[in-house]
Amino acid sequence: MQLKQVLSNGKKRGGLNVGAVLILPEGFELAPTDRISPELKEKIGNLSFQSYHPNKKNIIVIGPVPGQKYREIVFPILSPDPSTKKDIHFLKYPIYVGGNRGRGQIYPDGSKSNNTVYNATSAVDASEGRQSVDIIPPGPELLVSEGESIKLDQPLTSNPNVGGFGQGDAEIVLQDPLRIQGLLFFFTSVIFAQVFLVLKKKQFEKVQLYEMNF
């Protein structure tokens, strides 16, 4: 990820940050530290996850973090136990994930950041002596010059945004351990049965060969 983004001070040398949100089925949540294996801790690194809301533990967010360092994000997830939670069943559940890179184009209050395009908010006739002012922060490059005629909604700057957002969905299966054990037992039985049949076949062939020689 070699792209550089415009910083809040207008300088164009900042690395891209990334973030993600994971929406799990009800009952699934962020795994506590003492339930995370050493192998998984190594994959997670120094990432810090948090729930979106105390009442929404199944929605997990992360970021912003340096995109150059974290090109892959591993979420530690704890699944619910259907034996203790009656509303949870051994089924297939959908999960949704969204990822973002780069700074936002709009602040929470609705105002534009310097990471977006600025358009002319009005058009006036200079001969009438009226004036219209659009304030453009440092960062975007001007596309117009002094004395140029401007139309309403005409882009005044380039769009410096190099970030983006992506989303996807998948499925997660909550398996019954007894079902897995039964499946393993079945496969083991099939393997032993096949081995037994091969041995019996060889034994039968040896008996036939002995009778022919006799």
C-alpha cells in the first residue's frame, strides 16, 4: 500500500490508515484475552478490538490502524454455547464485514474535510457587484484560475481522496461436538472396514492359490 493521502493540515505525505467492522450473529462476541491461543495472539499482534456498543457485543470494530503494517486483520471470536443458551442452535449463520481505508470525506457534524472535492455553491454575475465566497482548506488542488467564469456546482478542486470502502458476507457454522465425534467415528469405521475387506480378499486369493497348487 504505497498510496499517500492528504493530511488534515493539507500535506500530502500521510500513509493510509485502515479500519474494519465485523457483524456477527447474536450471541457471538469478541473473545476475552484468556481464551485466545498463543498462535492466534501472534496473528493478532498489537491490534485493539472493541464492541460497537455494550448492548451490541456481536458488532466488533477495529481501527484506524496503519495500513502498511496491517494488511490483514484477524478477529478473535468467541462462539456461544447452545447447551447454556437456549436461543442458540447448531446452525449455519451469516456474518458481514466491512473495511475502510483512508480519511473520511465528511466530519460527523456534516461539514466537509479537506479530503474531498469542493464545488461552487453559487453563481453570480460580477457586473452586478455581488460576491460569493467558497472557503477551500489546504489539500485539494485548484482546478480554476483567477478571472475564470464559474458555473453553479462546478468542481473548484480535484478530488484528493484515495481511500475507499468494501464489504462482503460469508457464513459460519456452529457445529455440535457430538456430531463431529460421530462423523469421525463413521469415517474411522469405513477405513477399518475397507482395510478388513482388503485383507480378507488377499487371504481368499492365497487360499485359492494354495488349492490350485495342491
